[in-house]
Amino acid sequence: MPAPRSVTVDELVARYEGILLDAYGVLVTEAGPLPGAAQFVERLHTLRKPFCVLTNDAAKLPSTTARRLQAMGIDVPAERVVTSGSLLIPHFEHHGLKGRTCAVLGPPDSVHYVLEAGGRIVPAHADFDVLVIGDESGFEFIETMDAALSSLYARVDRGAAVHLVVPNPDLVYPAGIGAFGFAAGTLAAMFEGALALRYPDRPDLRFVRLGKPHGPIYEEGLRRIGTRAACMIGDTLETDIRGANRVGIDGILIGTGVSTPDWTTTPDDLRPVATLAAFVP
Ligand SMILES: [Mg+2]
């Protein structure tokens, strides 16, 4: 298959009524704003073109993410941010998890999401109904992982039900130019590996994944921009672009982040409609 065509920022703003954007690898990295991101968002404001930032980050509240972007000169109001963490609220509602005991791995904003969803917070070494992996940071890593694993084993051993949820299914995040870090999805994969080892006949012991490429985060973003004549600009084929294809909007791969695809071997469900090298030529 040939490479997708490349587009310019001018074409994108002319073609689409609304724009969904990833944050990390598109607007910012851990090292700071990406070149042209602030100007692009400013242009969307000037054109009154609705946009929404969809981020798998579940370690920060939308208001925290918005403030962080604003501090880097990128003018994104809190109501234009949908985080995977905010999807915990409908998830808890849908699965009847309100009032259940929850161990939460992550910083205070992750805990805030679970409280807002109606969970009762307990430590990782306690007996818990629900394990939420909010983030890979904000806790004593190996001690907490070990404690949660021991609690899980004890619970499954005695035949009790457990609900496992990871809002952010990402395995890797861009930590700077040429630098990467493990993300929350990798922690879920660690637990799943350890559970499969002890309970090989329990394929149901898996985490529910809420963020991109799953549908709810896109549907919430599309609801907020008020149009489906939209594109999703992202840097990762497996999340941003796969999810855009699933919900039937155009995926645009930007070249400033994780994915540097070999188009000859990229499967159809991961192919963007077009590529954008960067916000600045
Ligand atoms: Mg990204």
C-alpha cells in the first residue's frame, strides 16, 4: 500500500467543521510545547472552529490538563478536554460499581476521578472490589504493585469477583524528543501476565480499557464539538488512528510523536486518511 497523502494545516482547517486533537506528541511532550501547536489552537479560536482535546491521560483532571497547556501558551479551556479518567464516571454507573471498595494506583487526580465516580478508596494491600490503574506514577511503584497483586491473588483464590479497569490503555508515552516512558497500560499488562500465570483457565481476568482507541472518548469529544464532519489529529496509529477509524471519522497522523510507520505493512484499520508532518513546515 502507498503512503497516505500528506496534508497541510490550511487544508485541515478548510476541510473539517470540527477537530479532535491528541495532546501528547501532538500539542506537547514532557519537554514542553511542540512547535506551532499554540498558533494552531489560536487559529481554531479565531476561526471559531470547534475543537476538543482527547487525552488518554487519567492522572490529571481536565482542569489540570488545561492549566498545564495554558502555561505552555496553548489556549485550551478545561471544557475542551476529555480525559480517559473522566470516563470512569459513566463506567462505574454502567457496571454498578458505586460504593464498592477501590484500590487506585496513581496520583491525587486519579483518586479524585474514582471518588467522583462513587468508589470507596482503600489501600492496595487491603481487600478491594475494584482495581483502578490511573497512572504509572504517583505511588511507590514496586511496593504498591506487589501489594495489589497479593490482594488480587488472595481474592481470586477464595473465589471473590474483582473488577479491573485501566482508563488509559497506552503502553508507552513520548517523554521528550527521542525519549519514551512506560504508560499505565503496561502496568495492566503486568497484572494480566501475573494473573494468567496463576489462573491459566481464567481469561476473564482482564482489565477494561476506556481510552483511545475505544469509542466512548471519541463519542464524548464529538458530542462536545457538535459535528461528525471532523478529523482526529494524533501521533499514534494504535490509539488515535485506530479509534478514529472505528468511529468513522478521518484520522490524521502527525509526525511529531510515537508512530513512524512503514506504510507497506500497516494494516487497514491503522491507516490514517492523511499525514501532517508537523504544525510548522
Ligand atoms: Mg499521543
